[in-house]
Amino acid sequence: MTPTSTNIFDTIIIGGSYSGLSAALTLGRARRHVLVIDANEPCNARVPHSHNLLTHDGVPPHVLRTKARADVAKYPTVQFLDGRAEQLGGTDGAFTVRSSDGTEHRGRKLLLALGVRDELPPIKGLAECWGISAAACPFCHGYEVRDQRLVVIGNAPENVHYAKLIRNWSDRLTLCSNGPSRFDNEQHEALRKQGITLVENPIAEVLHEQGQVKALLFADGSRRDADTLFLRSDTIIPKALTEALGVERTELGLLKVDPMQRTNVPGVFASGDCTTPMRALSAAFASGTMAGAAITHELLPE
Ligand SMILES: Cc1cc2nc3c(=O)[nH]c(=O)nc-3n(C[C@H](O)[C@H](O)[C@H](O)COP(=O)(O)OP(=O)(O)OC[C@H]3O[C@@H](n4cnc5c(N)ncnc54)[C@H](O)[C@@H]3O)c2cc1C
């Protein structure tokens, strides 16, 4: 039989990173009983320094998370469980969450602050560089590599616009389509006008030293030296947890929420990267705060 914790929490938060902790802070300050379950695998774990976060520009992500958790831990009605939520069930007012230690927890509301998993193209050496010298967001990582040798990897039509965006930070820019390009004549012309070199050779390997890219090695044996790679990862949110509850997704596969971070399932909220393509710490904090406030409103007695 599954052991059941005796508490009924006002809210169970699944994912205790930037967004989940932000919601926990709001709920803890509203004197709500909260359980935060976190598997401790944030998407930016390998990033040496986070940027574009006012008051904490350039701070290592683990420092931010440690401080965030300490801020929340000051509130005695918030509890933490290090582990993974494996199964969700129930309905508004009476949800159940089974965690990886086999315990079942009960909560009136649920907040899904799960983040996303980045899936990269299967290019040798690329995964080792992700977060260190390969990234998606130029607003987070463009300034530090300004005027350097940048390479955008991608062959979908939207990568032409993406390359034009990255061009804002350096004119030493190459777009690698990793195989014959699928861009039309107009897009080829746009790249030419911006001075962006297009390389269509398939990439055999990213050559790097401890995650710092040195060059791209192509299938024909040629190589191109590079300092930083930019590419859009595919973002994955595992289906098992959310499908059991019937949470709807957007066409991008993200969890669909309204401006109050409510999903289509009564009593189930979602915040942070799992709800938006605008992946930024400031956005994760903001949506967590909104979710915490909206949940508090819903918990008020009738
Ligand atoms: C390489 C990279 C670099 C970035 N750099 C910057 C930057 O410089 N500046 C910036 O503003 N933004 C940056 N970002 C974006 C920023 O990291 C994200 O927007 C932010 O981490 C989102 O916070 P989150 O809480 O939604 O998700 P995450 O931080 O990804 O955390 C999700 C948490 O949920 C947990 N979880 C998931 N499923 C379960 C489960 N079933 N049970 C329990 N726990 C679970 C995970 O283990 C994880 O701890 C970067 C992102 C990447 C990938």
C-alpha cells in the first residue's frame, strides 16, 4: 500500500526551481501550507553565469537558486521534498501526488513548474558545449560574445530570422544548415545582404575543450573555427504527468495557461518555462509570482 503523508497541503508545487520557488515565496507569505517537490535538474544547470536579470546580472545560476531556496525556507508553512513527482491524480480541492520515494501527498491545488528538457540535434560534441559555449538566447548570452566568431546552427526557415537577430551582436557570423539548406531565394538574399555566410556542409563534430567550442568539423573534412554556437533546441515536457490530469497544450507543446496561470483543469496551475517560449529567469519569477497570487485567491473561503 502507498504511504500517505498526513498533511493536506493548500498547494503542491512540482518543480522547485526559479518559477516554483517564486510561487512558493508568494504562497508562504500568504501563510499557505505548501509542499515543493523538486528533482533538482534545472535547464540552466551547466551555465557558468546568468545574465539579463536585473540586480543579479552575471551571477552563477546555482548561487541564485541557493539564495532563492533560502528566501523561501524562512516561511514555516513551506516544506520541501527532494525527489520526483511521478503520478498525479484527483480533482480540484483533493489532488494526489505520488513522489519517487513512494509516498502519496495530498493538496488542494497543484502548480506545475516543471520547466522543459532541451533536446539538441545529434551532433557529436554539441551536448558537452550546451550551456557553456552553445546557447539559444542572445539576450542572455550575446553581449559576452560580441564581435566574436559566432555560428548559428539550423535549417528551418525561421533560422534566417534567428541569424539576423544574432547578427546584432557580431558581424563575424556563419549560418550552418547542416545539410542542403531549405531556405528560399528571398532568404538567401537576406543572408547575403546581412553579410551572413551560409555553410551547407553536414557537421561531423563540434570540436571543443571542456565545453568551450573551438571549431566545427564538417563531413568533407573541412573545419571552421568558432567561439560560440547559437541554436534553438527542441523543448520537451514529458507527457505522462500532465496527460493524467488532462492539461491542454499549446501548438508549441507547452502547457496552456490563461493570464492568471490557470490551466484548463480546475485547480491546476502552471508557470515558468513549461508555459512560455520566452525563457528567462525574470519571466519564470514573474509567472511564479502570478501563480502564487492567483492560487491564494482561489483558496479563499467561499
Ligand atoms: C543553456 C541555458 C542558458 C540560460 N541562460 C539564461 C540567462 O543567462 N538568463 C536568463 O534570464 N535565463 C536563462 N536561461 C533560461 C532560464 O534558465 C529559464 O527560463 C529558467 O530556468 C526557467 O525556470 P523554471 O523554474 O521554469 O524551470 P527550470 O529552472 O528548468 O526548473 C524546473 C525544475 O522542475 C523540476 N522538475 C521537473 N519535473 C519534475 C517532476 N516530475 N518532479 C519534481 N521536479 C520536477 C526540475 O528538476 C527542475 O528543478 C537559460 C536557459 C538555458 C537552457
